[in-house]
Amino acid sequence: MSLLRSIVISLSAAKAFAATSTADATASSITGCHTHGSDIFCSNIEGHEVLVSVAATPMSGTPAQYTGCHSHGNASYCIDEDGNDVLVQVQDNDDEESHDHDHAQEESEESESGGKADCHFHAGVEHCVSAGESKHSSHQSCGIQTRDYNVPLRIGTLFVVLVTSAIGVFAPILLSKLPFAAINCVVSTVIKQFGTGIIIATAFVHLYTHASLMFTNECLGELDYEATTSAVVMAGIFLAFLFEYIGHRFTTAKARRAVMSPSEHSSSQEPARKDDVPSHQQSTLAHLGHTHGSPLDPTGPTTKFSVLVMEAGILFHSILIGLTLVVAGDSFYKTLLVVIVFHQFFEGLALGARIAMVPGAIFPSKAIMAAVFALITPIGMAIGLGVLHSFNGNERSTLIALGTLDALSAGILVWVGVVDMWARDWVIEGGEMLNAPLHRVLTGGLAFVIGLVLMGLLGKWA
């Protein structure tokens, strides 16, 4: 009887020991293993990160866990899938913070390269949308982002942008001097109407959208006035109108004095009477205020003022394009560069077509206007190279400055594109397309729509 009792007690003790061993085995395992670079990290039962030192990562990949953890002296070991001991090191707080920072940095780089998030740059400000999340639910860092910058590549592409912009803006000016009247007329119509579409799409799809993104950026905070973007765009429209109106009044008054002066010298004894003014001058005076330009040249001063206003709006955002192109990370730089090259070429065609309409020789005034456009974006790129490692597109003051300039430029180009280019060519009395032959109307209309579509499409990437 005592022998039987001893056997029962022994079996109970063995069972209890086995259960304890199983529990210890479960508790002495590390799970949630993952890699960062060449290091393997896991979580122990207390939830702390531990570093697993292995000679080489198994061919089958990083295991999900290591079991059979035990101690030898002051060192801790666990057993891998092949039964080998691996050294386990518990990280201190500084190491954990460093690891968390590295992990966050990797996520940022992964987002920039399009891994887990859809990221793109608008005027130098990175916008990322996490997979499965809306843009407003994603969180972004408002500090300076550490990125890779290939400086020699940026210096080389500066000259690419310079040459492309120059070709775009000078080509229509030179083509306008073709000795073939029929070809010249068709080429001029196509380029002018294509340019009109480019300018309108630039105003709405690029600049207005960019300004809205700046003013709704979460790093700027919530604005008390929700219509800030539209209000600044409206201010740009008003400024463009005001500049043109004052310029038109000034040049019209100057032209009126020029027309009246010959009649004043026709008689030194009597004041000039209406009958003394030649009939062609009377006709000119009667039409003052009804033409689109000077009484001496109906396409002159107003057209030149319109071109100057348009160029001012283009220059504002072209220098920003150059600056913010350079500060984009290498992972997106080449894509953005291609888009900007096309953007500048198309915009150059639009501006060059209108410069070509200004009366006078190519040199010096037309050449200067075209050269300024060709140089402005490379100048912006040179500025960007100077602030490459200190520019922060998500800083509050930067967002306000970029948003304001983009919105003002949008307003200026809305006025120029819709009023001076679109309406003046198509619906205002005297417009070249109003009573044009049907084939010319169809050609110009198709070019206009192509300009809208192409520049609108480029808005997906820039």
C-alpha cells in the first residue's frame, strides 16, 4: 500500500514538473520578430524590444519567433528553428528610442518611394496618402525631411530646363517671321490657341490647386477664413484688371495728344477747329475707346500690357517651380523634372505666341521679354541649390508665402487667359476667330482643347 502511494506521488510530481516546464517554455519565448536593415528585433514577454544576434538570416526568412529561451551566466539565449542557440540582447531606453527613430525614418523613406503611401510633391511640399486612408486622415511631419540629393544631377538639369524654356518661348517669335503667309497664319493660330489652353489650365489646375493645398496643409493649422485661397485669387484678378485698365487709359490719352498735335500746328493764327482736322484723324478720334489698342495701332499697347501682365503672373510661379523642383527628394526628382520640362516648354510656347503679336522688331524688347522667361526657372533652381538642406516646405511661413504667390499668380493668369486671350480672340468684336473661316475655327478650337487637356494632365504630377 505504501509502495502504491509512493508511485502515485511520484507521477503527480512528474506531471506538475512537466506542466511547469511547458509554462516556462511558453513564457521564455520571443515573438513578433522582424528586421530593420540586417538586424533582427523581437518582443519579449514584457513587451520590450530585444536584438537577436545571428550569424546569418535563415534561407527561409526571418522566423516569427524564437523559443526555449534560457540563460548562461549573464547572457540570454533562445533556440532557433534549427535548434541552434542565438544571443538575445535586451535594449536600453536609448537604444529603443534610436530604433524607433530608425523605424520612423524607414517608413518615411518608404512613403517617399511610393511603398506604403502615395506621395508626390506640389510646389516643393510633399503630400502623402497612406494606403486605405484619405488624405485628411494621414499624418505628416512638419519638420525638415532628410532626403538624398544628387547635387551634380540637379546642376546638370538646370541647363536642361534653361534650354527647353528658351526653345519654347523663342520658337513662336521666330516662326512669326516666316515668309510664307498661309503657313504663318496656320502656325500662328495653332500656337496661340494651344497657348490659351495652356495658360487657363495652368491657372486653374496648377496654381489654384497648389495654393489650396498650401492653405489647407495641416502644418499651417486651421484658417479662420475658409475662403482664403479664393479671396487671394480674386485679388490677383483685380490687380491684373487694374494694371491693364490704367495702362490702357494712359496710352489712349497719349495717343489722343499725338493725333491732335498736327492740327494744332496747321494754323499758327487760329485755334484748331474740327474742320481743320483731317478726316482720317477724325475717324480715329471717334473710335478711341472702342478698339483693343492704340488708335495708331489697334493691336499695340493693350496687347503689350496684356503680355506684360501675363508674363508677370508666369514669372511669379516659375521661380517657385525652380526652387521647389530642386528640393524634391531623389526618389521623385526625375519624374518631377520631366513634368516641369514639358510644363515650361508649353508655357513658353504660350508666352512666346503672345510676345510675337507685340508690334516692333524682335530686338531688343521682345528678346528681353523672352530671355527673362527662359532664365527665371533656372534662377529659382539655383536658389533652391543654395537652401537645399535648410528648406522646409511644411513650415508655416513658407506655406503662407507659397500659397499667396500661387493664388495671386492664378488670379493674374485667369484674367489674362479668359479675358485677354480666350474672349478677345473668340467673342469680342474684332477678334481674329470671331468671323474666321470654318477650317481655321476648327483648327484653333482643337489646339485650344489640346492645350487644356495636356496641361491639365500634367497637373497629376506637378
